[in-house]
Amino acid sequence: MKIIVDNSGEYNDVMGDYYNLSKYDDNSIESVLFQGYNNARNKERKNKFSLYKKRGYLNLESPISFLTTKTTVEEQNYFTHVYTLCPYTVEWLKGKTVTNFIPIPFPVSLDTFNQFQKNEKKYDVIYMGTLMSNFHYGIINCIKKYNHIFTSLFNYPLPYTPTHVNVNSITKWDLLSKSKISICLNQAPFGLDKISNIKSYTNWQKHKAFSHIEHGIVPQIKSRVTEAMGLKTLNLVKKDQWNVIEHWFKPDVHFIYWDDFNDLKEKINHIKENFDQYQEIINNAYNEVKKYDIDYLYLNVINK
């Protein structure tokens, strides 16, 4: 399979930078895999491979592309196979296109994580992300009394100042591997000015990811979920309108839900004091996420 990687236009130092899929490039003249959002929009590059029998795309931004462009469906139709984070897009497009859409969570590179596996769990809890709403600020209010880590791309004033700002992935994974708990929301907030893009798509109302767009949110499985699993850190996941994580992982088997901030505090306290009781869930998650290791996924799903 020919491998075309273009991560330009994405956040610096994203997990995709560590996949190293180019090692599988055999200069095939029949199959090609594109990685990186700019590849989906590069008409000149796509035309070069238009006669290839298999044209795959590792789509790690869906459903966000529906917010930023009115041509997402057209762009995806070029590919014969799309490996997407959004199971609702798969359902919505079923029967409407010849493209084969395969839902996957955010792939990990377990080889990259090996260097962290013996780290001691010396932090109680970690949150990784930007503060895009009052709800995010509420999470920091919950965790700041613990021995916590808060990594963010941006700095914030007290009392919400991150412990680490704009760190690279290696540093972030080192901190994550040393934390007992990772707090996660599998939602993507957006500005309401993006709604017009969503509504430009025919039958957008039937797309389950857009059921709450008036509130400025869509579901999106986050890389921090599979990162935590691959680093043997327990995921505390906010229960929401979609619970997209359940398309791949089971509550109380691979992760724990939290409902509100009181529930979050109670669960952090219990896990902190009884961490050994959660080792089975952590081990289950680690064994399950192996299916979404980038090498396993390539050899057993993509290159088939």
C-alpha cells in the first residue's frame, strides 16, 4: 500500500505524528492510504491516485469537518474506504455512497508508550485539554484540591492555571502514565456560527451527532481515552447525550462514567483511596485498546 501522510494544518505534535505508517509504504500501484485532514481536501494529490483500486483515508477529525466545510461528503466520496472516529456519520451515510465507512476510536501507538509503562502512579488525577466552557472550568475546580496535573495548549489565570502548558506529546504521555485517573469528555464544543455549515447538508437532522447543535456541541471520541488506556490510567468519562465511547468500550469493564461534579468528586475520592480495586478495569482497557494500536489496525483492518 502507498502511504501519503500530511499532518499540516493540525495541532502541533499530535498522536498521528507518531504512527510511522510510512514504514509500510511498498509503492503499490493499486492501493493507497491517506493520513491527515489536508489530504482529504487536496484535489491535485487525490487526482494522482484516482485510478487506484483501493483509496483509504484515516479520518481522525470527524464529525468536526462538517462544522468547517460544506463539502465533507463530496471529499469523502473519493475514497473507497474511510476509517472514521464518528459512528454516527457511518450510520447517516449508509446506502448513500459506495464508500465503505469503518468506525474506529482514536488509534494509539503502543510501541511509543513502552518507555512509560513502568512509571509510578504518583498523581491522583489528570485533565488534558483547553477550557472552552464553564463546564471545563468546573472540572478544574473539582481536581485542583488533589495532587493533580492539568495540561493545556494555553495558559489561564489563577485559580485555573495549568500545571503544564503546551507540552509535547512525550511529556504529556509521561504525565498521563504517572496519573491514576484521567478525566474525559467525549464532546467537541463549537461556535454557533458553524451551524449554517451543518445545515447545508441534505437531511442533516437525521445525523445523530447533530441532535444538540443548538447547544454548540457534537460528540467526538477523544485521543485521551485511548491514550489513557494504553498507559494503564483509569478513564473517568462524562456521561452525556451520546456516550460515543460505548461503540468500542464497555462501562464498568473498560472505563467508569461520572454524571455531575458531586459524582466526580466522590469517584475520585474512592479511586484514590482504593486504587487496587480498579486494576481489573485498567487491565481490561489495556487489553481491549490493543485492537486499536496503529500497527495492529493497519495490518488487520486497513491493509485488507
